[in-house]
Amino acid sequence: MRLAFAGTPEFARVALAALHGSGFEVSLVLTQPDRPAGRGQQLQPSAVKAWSVGQGLPLIQPHGLRLDGRHALEAGQARASLVAARIDVMVVAAYGLILPDWALCLPRLGCLNIHASLLPRWRGAAPIHRAIEAGDEHTGITVMQMDAGLDTGPMLLAETIEIAFDDTTGTLHDRLAELGGKLIVDALQRAARGDLTATPQPVEGVTYARKIDKAESLVDWNDDADVIARRIRAFNPAPGAVSKLRGESVKLWRAVPAVPAPFTVPAGTVMAASSDGITVACGRGELLLTELQRAGGKRLSAAQFIQGQPSLIGDRFDAGLA
């Protein structure tokens, strides 16, 4: 079976490596153009490109795939490359470009997408973040047959995993990436045998995982401690939950709800600070911060963070989003 693969970040690289390692013939790889990154804003290849180049796989990086769009010339060249590759199927994982009708219809077996949720829950761009933020107990991988909608196509395979109480988007991402690689290999092996069955998605239970907005990273201490704790985990490693303390921007990487004190203080007030963590009052409950990062610094344990500075007790993290 000859396939094309369209993907960009590490999540997609894991799936591509699984397919390649299982003996599938990867005739063409599509990935996003190089983007500026880091302090120097130097152009950096995607995880998929870096791995594909190392394996000697043929690769293209069109800016768009619409034949009538502003990148029509690149789209036409991409279409010609896919036709020449004589592919049976295209596998898509976190590619970042919408596939137009011509791309969906070109392979004999269509396009299969690896989606990091149990569809129809969390269709869209940020399913891992939103599952943690919402407090879901389970998530998983769905391999689906792509259609023109946003993650609306019929389901081919799905598998569930638990979300641990301390999972971050980073840790959950890695487990889901491995699962995605396993399931897409299984799906294509079944497709080769002709025993892959498509099931329409349920009408009920649809939710949308909208893209993470940078403004969401600002902590509103008027929220419940449980809500803030989930957001901190959901935004780790990116974009990171942010607040201000003593006029300094601080990223909050790890925190757990704490037993609240029997008296009330304004949200954002530091109630206690020790090697165990920094306890902060919230709109309801309290939060124990255990890993923080000053602007321009490294991630620190609470014990390291409070070293060499006056007591934080009574100080206040900025409350609200203003």
C-alpha cells in the first residue's frame, strides 16, 4: 500500500515513524513550511520535516492547497506531486492546512485522520488541552475517514485512555501520540485486508476544542481552585499559565487544590509559602503552587522560587485578566 502523509508537529512525527517502521511505503510527505522560532527567530523545520529528511523521504511544503486561492501555484504543484506518487491513501495528523475536495477524493481509499479525542467530543484544534481543562476522566484516539467537515467524518477505529490526575497536555500528548501511531498502523493493515468498517459519528455529544488563545493563559484568581489547577495542567507546556507577583510576570507550571483556610481573603492572596509550595487563595478554595518560573528564568520548585526573597505571605498575585 502506497501512502502520502500530511502532518507537522511531534504528534504527527510519531505516527509517521510508526507507519514507516511497519513497512508501509511512504511515497510523499506534506508538512507546513519552516517557521521562525526561538529567541533568534530563525527558520526551523517541523518535527515531521526533520524526521523525513533524515529518512530520505520525498517531501513538499506548500503554503496552501486550494487551487483557487492565493497559493494556487503551490497547490497545483502539490496536486501534481500527489498524482505522480500514485498513492492508495493519505494519512493526516495535525497537518494545519484544510484539505480541499480534490485532495480528499484523490487517493483510492481516501484520507484517514488521526484525531486526539474520542469523537464527536472535542472536534477541532486543541482536543488535548480542552479535555484536561474540562476535567474529563477519559480521552483517546479516533481514526476517521475524512470528509469536508471539521472532524465530522465516519469513525474507523477508536481507543480510550484515562486522564491521570496529574496529567499535563505534554504528558497526555505523548501517550496519545504513541496510541495514534499504533491505531493508524492497525487501520491500514485492516484496510489492506478489506475489513475496515466505518461508523457514523453520534449526533449527540458534539463539543468543539477551539484553538488556545494567548489571553486564556492569564490566571483569573476569582475562579475556583479546581478550575485554575486544571488550566495550569492544560496549558503546560504551552502557552503556560501566567500571573503577576510583585510586578513580575510568573508562569505557573504545577499546582494542586489545597484545603482552604477557615477565613476569607481576597483572591490571589498568598496564604502560606514553604518548601511544600505556595498557597494562594482563589474565588473558591485555595491552590498550592509547586512549580513556577520567573520571566527569563528556569522552571523552579516552590522551595527554589522562594529562596533569597522576603516572605511572600500577604502578597497578592494579580487577580482578574486586566
